[in-house]
Amino acid sequence: MNVTVTQLTNEFLDSYARVGGINHLDGKNLPSKREIAVITVDLLRLLFPGYFAEEVMHLSQVKTETATLIESVLVRLEGQIRRSLEYVPPPGAKKKDLPGLARQWTLEFLASLPNVRDLLCTDVEAAYNGDPAALSKEEVILAYPFVEAIAVQRLAHELHRKQVALLPRIMTEWAHSRSGLDLHPGARIGTHFFVDHCTGTVVGETTDIGSHVKLYQGVGLVARSLAGGQALRGQKRHPTLEDRVTIYAGATIMGGDTVIGAGSTVGANVFLTHSVPANSLVISEDAKVKVMPKTDRNVPILDFQI
Amino acid sequence: MNVTVTQLTNEFLDSYARVGGINHLDGKNLPSKREIAVITVDLLRLLFPGYFAEEVMHLSQVKTETATLIESVLVRLEGQIRRSLEYVPPPGAKKKDLPGLARQWTLEFLASLPNVRDLLCTDVEAAYNGDPAALSKEEVILAYPFVEAIAVQRLAHELHRKQVALLPRIMTEWAHSRSGLDLHPGARIGTHFFVDHCTGTVVGETTDIGSHVKLYQGVGLVARSLAGGQALRGQKRHPTLEDRVTIYAGATIMGGDTVIGAGSTVGANVFLTHSVPANSLVISEDAKVKVMPKTDRNVPILDFQI
Amino acid sequence: MNVTVTQLTNEFLDSYARVGGINHLDGKNLPSKREIAVITVDLLRLLFPGYFAEEVMHLSQVKTETATLIESVLVRLEGQIRRSLEYVPPPGAKKKDLPGLARQWTLEFLASLPNVRDLLCTDVEAAYNGDPAALSKEEVILAYPFVEAIAVQRLAHELHRKQVALLPRIMTEWAHSRSGLDLHPGARIGTHFFVDHCTGTVVGETTDIGSHVKLYQGVGLVARSLAGGQALRGQKRHPTLEDRVTIYAGATIMGGDTVIGAGSTVGANVFLTHSVPANSLVISEDAKVKVMPKTDRNVPILDFQI
């Protein structure tokens, strides 16, 4: 085979011309994943001052450093929000108004961060109180993947509420990649939330979560996959969890009209597709596991040993 | 305890001399994980031009930029493929032929990328059509961890088919780390594939997957763990999924002769170790969950509350 | 909305003053996550010399390079250990003794690494022997996320045993983020350990694991979540796995007095909350899955199709 770089290049160009939908060469500027990752880290520094920098920040510096960081984030975030709005304009917005709207929403977003901080304090408290392995709230903030993931979701949720497209999801997927916890920006989450261990837990777009809710790893709050796909966009498809619900590892709760009543506990690996009243304990029939000696000749799946 | 750096160094050197198998000091050059990660990102830029760079790429630049990128990838990828071939020579190859073979396979690999692009377009389409939360195909490409993971698997699969050792697995494990989705380079995957949420899903080496297959998070397509281990190498050990199969979160399908018939749906958390015919619905007995009021004195595992 | 950067800054400062517990402005220097990540990579280079550098290391260089690396790690690790000890002093230690203690423990830690290497050799061997997809031990070390995760846990465990706070958990959460495998530094793990695929598996703080134990993805070795939370700190809350136990994907084993007897096998998706004797095979009742044709009118959850 004797192909040259020129031949290879031509084959790629043919492919780019032939198959649409996965390249973006002369369209509008899409938001930049890399830039959004950098901005997200800076937002985390604003939320947890002194935790993510190499050296401790003293109170004498904090005013100057905070102002500098806000100013820097403001310009860059406004740019990414403007790209998002130009790509998917909000309903009713005119093209010429988009730059002004991007400026206004960026300011409103930054002004909402102190409230986001208040919410995050309740999450850190819930993580600390709920996990005997936690030594201090400082350890929770520094080491627990949950804190970064919920902080990013609460930030992205503010932008999602304003109907900023693309950007919020890029933010939460950045956090998802780092923690294994997939919190959709659309999910509404109350105070004192905690997900222990994080990996594999999924909270879908239209999930409603009350306060003092605790999830473990591998929990799915998911939609039924009906015929329809895109036709279902915008409908409530994911479950509602009322206050003080606990869901153990690997449980899957499905459906938009599934409501887990306040104070209920759902056991590990349960697959639940209907509502349960307040203060329920939901376990799987398979809580009755079969335990057999391997020497028993009737062991059903003998090939299933090591 | 008063050890010096010299003493510590000598203890390490003793250990390196004593325990073989985990150091590699005077062997052949192994492929470099870091270099392979950089090459993989460049291959993604060739597959999705304009998506991963900071600024939009215009049609007037695309020819020059594509040629430059191909030339740069060609040299570096050839080096890593040569290292892989020298470490594990393909059956029947002579040592003196390996550099030429590395050159030829690298060119063939790059020439196959337009076909890989065609396949990936069907995956992006499947993701968009299958997920009501997806706003646009652009959002799918930019934000969905699945797109990067399947792109890397389809790239690695081309190299795996040619019996390039080490390199393909290093590529897919790079993607696994970022998405939580573990797609072995050996798996054969048809068109219009989609894995929603990704985290925890495992597709083993000898899995066969038809077209229009949809998986959710935490799905395992895995081998029985028989006595044997290395003795089973190369055998078909993982399941076959025919066209239009859907597998919900947390289901585990096991075994090389397990075939899920076309059009079948497997419910969440099912553990399935045998074949099912076309158009089956497979659910767990535990779809009948027990729901009990916590106030009931007969609740079996009362210590299992928060 | 017309807020200025000055106004925004003041709102942030008010928030920092009002809500305590998540900022750290004039406290002691916390350990640095970023610095700990860099040190951890250098420790991995000491454990697997020649594997993580770009070019092969020759035996003539190894003495000089090892000494240089040990010296560099020693200084930086001592700094992070001192910060950890100053933040949470070990029981009975006086403040003035902490710098000396940090020096001593760092030296002891480095002196223990050859033993850690011996243990890791058994893990690499278990991974290679247990996985027919593994081509060579070199591939296992280079590509398998498990090797990095268990290496970091065994390092962190040495520091955890000495009651160094914060630092060990920051190390294991760095590895957790990369592999999806959450191994607490406190867990005691015997020789020849292997976790295949890794993503979503959780091994809690007080878990005891024997030798030749094999886990798959999504396995939880977890605590009961009793009322109490912080009150349970330090108690044995996680299971004990005796020698030669295998646990399949998605199984959850719960409770500090739950002992899985030697040689037992636990099937996929089992939820087990009590002990089983040696050589047990534990499967879920849901090994009896229901398989129904979708055309059957009595299929119970018809809306659960795609």
C-alpha cells in the first residue's frame, strides 16, 4: 500500500464533505470544552476560597484576589455564554439582543453564587454527618469527589434555568468524568444532599429531589425508554424523591410519575418502577439469597465458579 | 530511624534486582502511555474537525491543517506501533520486517479513518435520537462521554484487528478513565450504537454487538470466570447481542454462547447467563419488590435504615 | 441588572464571613491536592521503574535516577505529611514534635516501599493469571487501571496505619477519579488481589480482604447506614472476605460482622447482608429471570420497551 499524505488528506476532505453532522467548519463558534473546564475550576475557587490554591489565602489578600478572579471569570464566562446563546437562541430572543443578554445573564449568574454557597454548605454538612469515615469537613471538601460534582451541578443548574444551551451540560460532563457521578444540570436538588462514593450514580434531567436525601454509588434515577425518543423532550420523565429518602447502591428508580415518599429507604439493587408511600422500606425479593455449598451436586450453575 | 537516601536507594535497587516482572529497565522500548494519549486526541481532531480546537476552523484552512495533522500523527503513531510490534511480534513476522510493517499498518490505519467516521456518524445519530435530553447533535459530540469512548474503541479496533499488541488497549483504557465506559478493542460493534450515561458499563473482548443496540450505565457483557484463566485466551467468552437489543442499567449478561435475540429488551439489574429468543422481554423476579411500612414490626432488616 | 465587580466582590466577602466551614483563609496550611497528585505519580515511578517515563531507563542510569527521585520525593512528601499532622495531630503528639515526626514517618514510609513492591507483584500476577484478555504482565502494568489503583491504595494504607490524616484519602481519591475504583486507605488487603474492570467498585474503610480475592466492576463492600453517622467512626462497619473469594459484578455485601467464608463465590447483583460459610455459592433468586415474548398480552410492564 503506497498512499501519500496528500492522498490521505484528500480522502479525509471527501469524507468531511460527504458526511455531515459531525464536523463544524464554517458554522457559528461552539463553546469551547477546554475553556469551560478552566472557567469551572475558577468558579470552584470562588466557592471554596483557599481550598484549591497551592498556598493558603490570608484575609488581607482575599478582597483583592476575589475581585481579580471575578473580573477574569466574568469576561471569559460571558464569551462562552454568548457562544451558547448564538448557537441555540432562547425562545423569543432576537439575534441583535444576544450579546447584551449574555452580559446580563453572566452578571446575574455571578450574583447568585453566594446562594449557591449556602446550599453547598448544607451538602458538606450532610456528607460529614452521614459518613463515619469522614474525619472533618475540610477532608470532605478536599477529598470527596461528591463535593466537586454537586458544586458543578448547582452552578450548571443556575445556567440551565435561564435556558443557556450546551454550556451547562459541558460543565456537568466535565465533573462526571472526574467523579463518575452524572448529575444532569436540569435536576432540581434540595438542601443537604449527599452521594457517597459517587461512581455510576445517574440523576436524570427532570428528577426532583427533596432535602436530606442520600444516595450511594450506582444508583439510577432514570427515564423509561419509550418509543418516541426526541418526542419526549421536556416532559417529566425521571422520578421524584421526597425529603429524607435514602437509596442504596445499585438501585434503579424509573419513570416520571414515580414518587418515593418522604422518609423511605430503598435497598441495594432494587429495580423500582412505581411510587411508594412515605416511610416505606423497599427491598428486593432477592434479599432472600440462596446460599449453597459448592460441593452440592444440585448447584445450578456450576460453571459459574472460579 | 536514621536511614539516608543512599541506604534507601540501595534497598530499592535490591528490590528491583530481586523481584522481576514489574520493572522494565533493559528490555525493549514499551509504547508510551503519555504519547499514545496525545496521539489519540489528535486522531479525535481528525475525526471531528473543528470540535476540539479552541477556535472554529474555516474551510479555507481545512486542507492545510488536515495535511499537517496527518503528517504529524503518521510519524508518531508509526513509532508507537513499531514499539508494540517489537514487543509482541505478530505471528510469522521476522524481526527485520517489523519497521516496514509498522509503516504499512500505520498508513492502512489512517486510510481506514474515513470509514470509521461513517460509523461514528451513525453512533451520534443513535445518541441524538435515543435521548430526549439531547438538544442537538453538536451537544452530543461536545458533551456526551459516549462519543469519545466509542470513537476511541473504533480506532483501537482497527489496530486490534491487525494484531497490534498493547497500543489498542492503552488507547481504550485512556478513554475508560475519562468516561467510565470500558469498551475492549476486540469487541465487534455494529452501526448506530449508543451507551447512555456510560459509567460502569463493560463490553468484553469477544463480544459481538449488532446494529441499533442501546445500553445504559452499569451494564456488563462479561465472561464466565472458569478455572483456566489464561488457558481461555482467544476463545469466544463474551455474549452476542443481535440487532435492536436494549439493555437497562446494571444488567449483567454472561458467557460466550449467550445470544440475546434481535429486538429483545433486558430489564435493569437482571443477571442473565443463557440465550433468549428474538423479541424477548427479560425481567428479574425482583420486579416484584417488597414494599413495607417501616412501622411494621416484621420488617426484616430494620437495622438497614438511616 | 446593573451590578459591578465591586458589588459582586462585596457579596462574596459577606458570604465568606457569614457561612463558615467551607473556606479556609487563615487556618493552618492544608495539604495541597495538586502537589499530592504529582508526588503520587513520582511514587508510582519508584514502584514501577521504567514504565511511566517516556524512554526506557537503562541499568547504568537506574542508581543515579532512583537516588535523585527518592531525594526529591522525600522533601515534598515530608512537607505534605507535616501539613497533615499539623492539621490533625496524632493522639498524644505535641505540637513542637510534629516536624520531627513528619521527617521520621516520611523516611519510614519510603523504607517500606520495597515491601509494597513485593505485594504489588502478587497483584500483577493475579491480574495476569485471572484475565484471559491479558496478553502479558507488561500490558497489565501499562494498561490496567487496577494496577495504578491498588498501588496507590497500598501506598496510602502505609500512611493511614501511621494515623496520617487527609493525605492518604486525597491520594486514593486521585486514583478513584482515574480508575473508578474506590479503595479506602484503611482497608486491609492481602496478596494476589485483583479487581477486573474496576469502575464502580467500592471497598470501605474497615474492610478486611484475604489473599487471592477477585472482584469485578460495581461491587460494593459497604457499611450499614445506621442512625449514628459520625458516632460509628472507628468501628468495624465493612465486611470481611476470607481467602480465595470471588465476587461478581454489581454485588453488594454489607455490614461489619458479615464474613464471606474462604473459597466462596458470590454471583452478580446479589445483595448480601449476612455471613456465609466457607466454599459457599451465593446467588440471587433472580437467577430465575422471567423471559417473555413481547407479543404476549400479559407482559407486565409493556411501557418498558424501546
